[in-house]
Amino acid sequence: MSGTKRPIRVLLVDDQLLVLASFAMLVESAADMAVVGQATGGAQAVEMARSSLPDVVVMDVRMPGLDGIEATRLIAADESLHSVKVLVLTTYDTDDYVVDALRAGASGFLVKDTRPADLLSAIRTVAAGDALLSPGPTARLIARVLSGPSLAPTARIPTKGTEKLTERERQVLALVARGLNNTDAAAALGLSPLTTKTHVSRIMGKLGARDRAQLVIIAYESGLVVPGTAQARP
């Protein structure tokens, strides 16, 4: 039927078979989703991403062999997989992996003990092209990890170029760093959502960021936004 919307194609990756089976049952229970593959390791995940072209890869971080971070990096770097989004699953005791995953190209992350409904919602959010960076605990977690002394510098994401932004763009970026979506950021600045979306697109172009998740990293690591405040420096 022409009016039928194509289901969200999901590739699941986890080295624990019981977890993998549980996630598969959950995703298949959603009328708007379909599991197109199940991988038990990073190398297999990359191979299956190339063969099945999923909309979203739900990726575990800690796996033997090629881990979820490296698998995410390979997927994000593959031009043939430019439309594939990666949603990383982690745990609160592995905070450093969160930023590494975002740097590698993940569009968002969730903790593994999240509620089933939240996982499905996260898949829909990432599939729609939005980064899963909601206000509150997620943004604070990113800020805390970024400001931590154990974080090694990286060259994977550009941190220069924020001086090219206009004052309005800096304000928009600060709100993106807080995890606000276009509608909420527009309301905060007295703009229309369409205008805000245009600003975000221009910011991404000026900074060379591939998605909103990378904008958050750039905002903090460039010093434009102070960790813990998400306010733009003047």
C-alpha cells in the first residue's frame, strides 16, 4: 500500500545471546520496526551493516575482539553507510565510553537497564535524524566526562572554528549542548523551529560536524560552553 510507512530497520549488536534475544523480541513487538540482523561482535556488526543497510544499529560497547566503539567508527567512516545511525548502549560505570562513542560517530546512547519503552523511543528518535541527547542526566553526564582529567585529546572531531559562528549561532549551539531539540531551542530564543533548524544546519556546516551529537562535543571541547552550565562564552 502506498500509504504504508516503511518500518525502521534495526540491527542489534550484543555479545550476550540472552540480551540479544530479548532486544530482538522487544523491537519486533513494535509495529513500526523490524529487526534486519543480530550480531554478536563488532566485526560482524560492520559486515551486517554493509549487507543489510539498517536505519539504526543498537550497539553494545564492551565486546571481545572489535568493540562497539571501533565498530561505530568504522560504520560512521563508511560512505556507503552514511544514512546508518548508531545508538550505543552502555552502563553508568563506563562513562568514558559515552564520549568515545559520540566521537566515533554514534548519534546517541542509553544505559542498558533503560525501560523497554524508552529503548523503542530512542530508536525512533535516532532514526528520525535527531541525536539522543535529552536535557538532564544525559547532558550532565557528557559535561562531567568531558571535564574529567582522564579524557584524552582527540583529532576525530574538529574543535576549532567556533569563532566563525555568529552570536545567534553560538546561542543555538549552547542550547544544543544542553540537549534541547529544535522546538525547545526555538522557544527559548523566540525563534521559529524552522529558523532554528536552519541555524543548526549552518552550524554543522561551519564546524564540520556530522550530527548534533558531535556538536555537543565541539561545544564543550572548544570551550564555547562551560561544562556544567551549557552557557555560551561571550
